[in-house]
Amino acid sequence: MRSGVRSTVQTLGALFLIFGLSDGSLNAQSISLRGAGGISPSTATTSPLSYELQAESSFFGRGTWKEGSRDIGDSTEISSSAKFVLSLQVGDTALLRFGVGWLGYFFYPKAQAPMPDTLQAEYLEVGADIQVSPAILARVAALPGIYSNGRDFETRDVNVPFEIAASYFVSSDLIILAGVYVDVNADPAIFPVFGVHWKISDKWLIEGMPPRPQLQYLLSDKVTLFAGADLRENTFVVDNRFGTSRGVPQLNGAIVEYYEIRAGAGLTWKIFKNASLDLEGGFTPYRRFDYAHVADGIKVKSEDVVPYFRIGLSAAF
């Protein structure tokens, strides 16, 4: 029954990814931070009300997982996310943002492996972009939501990570970003973020904005080639029976921090004026579940070089 429910969730996520972009939007040349609510630079709009929609799914090969030096079996992975954000222009210097998002990681471990088969987040995005000066654009955003392994809801599943950052427009070709991402469940709780957006020439662009820093090459007006990294980190709370079901009762209700590092290349195809499709392939050399707040500091990791394929869609109006 549990696997059937999980398959249904994955199918719905894929349908949202494929069909949910008929009316979306990206707005305002802006900033990008890690985490569930990370955003990317895009093109400014003139309408007082705009909206953006982003969705993606990634499919991984099979890799071996270990707890310390102990082999706990192989598992594949599917990850998906979707986000919809409305933006409202307030005066000449502020843009209010409100949105909803969903993030899911799905694994297929052996029954007794101390790793979750599902990690999910259902969250809101509430914040604002503020024009501090002609050259500085600041963003403040909170991401309140439920961050869990998709089982019984508990109040401790609620978390409010937030981000504060500023983009400094050195010129139309060079933007520098600096900020912090704060998650009280993470270790460390405060994570500094730095990035750069640098248009080297008409064809080459360094899009060094986390969590997906890239080197891009404009092949044509509709196709951009890219290569880079994808750095992911989120915290979740597992249910009260998670540890007992795996023979590790100290993991009941524990906070788990999930890390994932990817390296890949692909292309972005502008399907329409305001909609783009990403196709990407690569590998992940490192993934880890870290139960840092548990006394034994249990860590489960995979260091196999595992291939993945990612498809992503974005739209802006």
C-alpha cells in the first residue's frame, strides 16, 4: 500500500511537471539562493502583477549506500519539484511575492536500511524584492512549510527557513550576489551564499548563481548549451516510528539533513517567448543523509558515481 501511494504521488508530480506550465511566469532580474525556494536570474517585466512557474524531475541510476563502512544495499532515486509564485509591484521600489511549492525525493532502499524512502516539503514562499538603490536589489523571503518524510504529521515537521540576499549591478553584464540562507534545523544553521552573473561576450555567460552555477553558451536565439554543478541541501523530520521500523529507535522523530552534489550538462530550449525546457544529463558523485542531532551522529551516504537525467520547465508572464 505504501509503495502504491508513493507511486501515485510521483505520477501526480510528473503530470504537474508536464502539464502545469500553461500559465506561469518568471519575473525581475533577481537573485538565487539554495534550498526549496531557490530562484534564478530572469528578465524584468512591466506588468504590476506577474507570475512564475517552475517544475522539474530527475531520474537516477542505481547506487550503493553505506552507513559508515557497512553496506546497506542499493537504491535508485527520483526527485521532483514544482513552484508557483505571484509577484505584485508596490510603488516604484518594491515587489511583493507570494507562492506555493512542493519538493519530493523518492528512494527504494532495503527495508532495514536507516534511510527514508520519501522526503517531502509542502511550503509557502512569502517575501519581497526591494530596490535599495539604482545598483542594489535586495530580497527577503521566508519558506514556511511542512518538511517531513510524508508520514504522520507532527508540529515539529513545521519549519520556516528563510533567505536574505542582495544583488549588486556592477553593469548590465556583471551582477554580484551575496546573502545568507538560514535553517534552524541544519548544521550549521546559517549558510553564506555568494554568486556572480557575468556576460563575457554575446555568446558566453558565467551564471555562477547557487544552487546551479553554470557556464552557458548561446547556440542560437532559442537554444543555450550549459555545463555546471547542482548543489542541493534540505532538512526534514522523520516520523515517530521511522527508527523502530529499521532497528535504530534513536532515529524516531529525528531531523535528517539531505545533501546531494551533481555535475552535468545539457541545453535550454526556448519553446515559446515566455516558456523554456531544460534537458540535462550527468552524474552525482556524492549523496548523504545526516542525522546530526542524534547522539551517535549517524550518517548514510553514497559515493558511487551514479548517472542521472533531468527535465525542467519554466514559464513567465
